[in-house]
Amino acid sequence: MTATCLPNHLPAATLANSVFSGVTLYSGVTIPTYSSTSPTFALWNPAGSGRLLMPIGIQVGVEATGTAAIGALGLSKVESTTSSFATGLPIAAWTDATVYTGRIGRSGGNLGRFALAATLTAAGTFFYHLGLGLASAAAGTNYQYLSHDFNGKLLLEPGTLIHVVGVPVGPGQPLTASIDWVELDLNGNLLHTP
């Protein structure tokens, strides 16, 4: 694996049009608990994509007041997702949301898919704590903005999906969030996409 995929090489990845982002709408989404089969903020690398997806960072902010619940945010994973979605497959339903490229004024080039609404056949497996939590349910004392840098620690192989979850419960407030990732070839080399 080459060093081009490491976070300090992001300017080269952006120039190569290999950096992408997914973001919620301004109204935000309600993050489900870890045992949910209804992701509201998911990144999917379909089987057969021929790419590796390396998350760069995730940012979360509170969009509106709601019934806050004490808990933390993390990631759940689903493996062996195949290349499509349908009833009976691991991903039963999927609604693509806009994927933005790091090069403003360009679009496309990504094979990673991003959704704000999906349905899984079975709940994913909680595997990664974002280090972001809510210590108080009292209004005005909980988090307002959180950021997590993956520092090259995660890589989505083809046929895998990750989605944001709450543990032990969902946060209860609508959250705006964005996730950034780099798409690499299967050897970890930087891609140059049109």
C-alpha cells in the first residue's frame, strides 16, 4: 500500500478528484440506536466496486432541540452486502443522497454510495466508538459540535457498509452530520477520476 492514501496526502487526493463527502440536509437526521435496521447516515462500498473507501473524518452538530438522551455515537458495520439492494439482501432498501467531490465545480467519479435512508435485513454490528458523547440531557448543556478524525484507521472493502448509531440509545435530537472519504484502488493507490 502506498503512502498516498495517508491523511497528510489529502491535497494530492483532492487534486486527483478522489475525495468525496456526504452530508445531511439542513434539517438533520435522527440517529438510530445500534440495534436499528434503519440507518439514517450510511456509507456503502458495494461489492465489485474495485475500490477501497478510507474515511477521513466525520463532523456532527445539533440541528434542533429535541428530547436528548445520554449516550455516545459510534459506527455499526454490515459485511457481505453484495452490489445491489433488494428485499432479502443484506441491504433491503437504499435511497442515494448526494455525494460531493472535494473539487468544487466537478461532480461524479465516486463509486462509494451515501444514504440518509436505508433498510437492513438485520442490524449491523457496533464496532467503532467515535469518542463523541452526550453527558447531559439538560437543554443547553449537551454537545453542539463534534468532530472525529479517522487518521487512516478504517478502510471499507468492497461489499461493506458503515452507519452512525447511538449507544446505548440514539441521541434523540436531530443532528446534521458530514463524512468525508478517499477512494483508492484495491492496492491502496490514489485514483485519478474524471
